[in-house]
Amino acid sequence: MDIFVRPGDSLWYFSEVFKIPLQLILDSNRSINPQRLQVGQRIQIPGFLTSSYVIKQGDSLWQIAQKQNVQLDAILLANPGITPNQLQIGQTIQVPQRLIWRLVDGKQNYDYDMMISDIKKLQAAYPFLQNNSIGPSVLNRQIPEILIGNGSKRVHYNGSFHANEWITTPIIMTFLNDYLLALTNQTTIRGLSMGPLYAQTILSIVPMVNPDGVNLVINGPPDNEALKNKLIAWNNNSTNFSGWKANINGVDLNDQFPAKWELESARNPQAPGPRDYGGEAPLTQPEAIAMADLTKRSNFAWVLAFHTQGKVIYWGFENLEPPESQTMVEEFSRVSGYEPVQSANSYAGYKDWFIQDWRRPGFTVELGSGTNPLPLSQFDDIYQQALGIFLAGLYL
């Protein structure tokens, strides 16, 4: 929500009027010098929208503020130039409205366009969020990374490495939305205050590593006839892509990392297809390259890759993981009920490569149980299981 500076205003005063932590207002207005506010300057207030209100006979701004449960000065700030004692019947004003509901509706077939739309909604309402592209997919869809927090510790979550595990994306997006609501309303999640987590951690989220694959599973093949025919051929001549894990090139992105890639490749398919083909070499696919480049430049303390299914958490790779990995996975297990498993006896995965090259904690979390893609009827249960892991990944 936009407001406009008047003589004598300060960002601290705005935080008092709107009951929003000052740091969130500072982070929502990074280009502004808080010591040199200019009269008329636009300031973004996170966690608020405005709704239009048409003045009726007998209305006063004080009455409207009382009915809408906002301070009178909040209305004045959202309506520069308004004269309180000269309201006109039929005049339209903007009334600040605190966001207390989710903008993300994850319980639906959640494709790339839905994710991008939700990211835009969240950024508009919570401008302290940062959103960057880490690179393009094969079909030139930009892969977003969302950043939240201003601490010194960097933590990373990702989802939808595998196309038919797309439910991980709306699960992650729902957590992001709940985190934002708790920050701006200064409420807790499972008894935890989110403010200290925001202050100590920068959370990096790539909610959909494999956008082309997700869209293939949810929406079917693209219109391009040559590509469509190629995909059907790779899919055992089937037009049912519900079991497709790979990217649009038929390469399994979680078999693309240089962590004993040769061993994984030798026992897997040697040609493009729905799953398990690791490509001609590690890091040949743009989505895997984008994730590797992001990780190399980000200095993550630990990473969590969310997959489905099995209700297990894999936490080791070739005994290269640091001792704290076991302590962390025991906490993840406690808060989720998931089983910790040191090794999946596989190679070339994202968390394998992270553990190998950085000797830091990396985890693959297998959400839910059943046959992929997991049904949306499991969404609420999966979210409650994952929520403890999302939180522990920030406070550990």
C-alpha cells in the first residue's frame, strides 16, 4: 500500500500508525534514505491493501476509521490532499485494510503461471520481498528466486525438481505466505515469533526448479507439434504425462549434479525419457546450471530440497556431511514425524553435490506418501508435516 510523506513524518511514525515493524518498512523502501524523507514522497507500507469507500451522508473519517479498525491518520496518509471536514457525499476515498488472509491458494493444479501470479501478488503486498530470476528453463521460462530476511545466515529451500512432484511448489508458497502474515501482523507460528528469524536469516526460495516439466504434467504437452511428438515418443507413446519427472528435454534434473554422476548414470536409462536419465554429462541442462550457479554465489549455510513421497528425510552423502547434519535431521524428524535416513544409495542429486562440495548440511525431504503426483486431498496434511521443517530450517 502506498502512502505519502507529510511535513514532520518519519518511517518510525508510520510503523507506529500501522503497527508494522520498522525493519519491514525500511526493507520495503530500500531506495529511500530514512533520514531525508521528502514531502510528497511515496512510501510503501507492507501488509496492507486499500479498499475504495464512497462517502455517505453523515459519514466522518473518524467513524470510518472506527468501523475499519484503523487509525484516523492511516486514512489521511492514504489520501493526500483530503480535507476531513469537507467530505462530499459520493466522494471516493481509499481505506487501508490490514492483510490477515492468505493471497496464495495452493490447493489447486498449481502451474508456472499461477506461481508467477502469486509471487507478483505477494511482492505488491509485501514489498520487502525480493524476487530475481536465476536463469531460464529450456523453454525460456524464468526461474524465480525469492529472498526474505536481512540476517547474516543464508538458508535455501527449493521444490519441483521433479515435474510430477509439483505439489511441493504450492506447499512452499503457502509457507511463504504464512511467514509474511506472521511478520506483518506480529503473530506466531506454532508459538514461534517470526521477527527474530527474519532478523537472523536470509531465506532463499526457488519454488519451482522445473517449470517446463511441471506445466507438462499439469497442462499436457506444448502446442509445438514437433516437440509434442518427441515428448509422446519419449513417454512410451503415451499422452498421459502424470508420471513425468524430467525436464522438457527428458533429463532428470536431480541426476544432473557432479557428485559421482558417472555411477548414477551407469545404472540409469541412457536416453531421454520420463525419469532417471541424467543427461550426456552433469550440468548440461539450463535449470540445473541455474541452480548450481545460484548455490556457488550464495554461501548457503544449509539447503533443503523438497520432493515427494515417502515421509523420509535423506541427510547424508558418502559420509561427507558434517556432524551437525545428524542433530539437525533429528529435529526435522521430531517436528514432522518423518524418518531420518542417512543415505538413499543414490548419486548426482542436488543435496549430494552440496554436501560434497561445501561439507555443509544438505537434506532431501520426501513429503507425503502414495503415488506421484500426490493428490490435492493430502495438501493440508502434507503442509502441517512440512511446516515444522520449514520453521526448524530457519531457527536451527
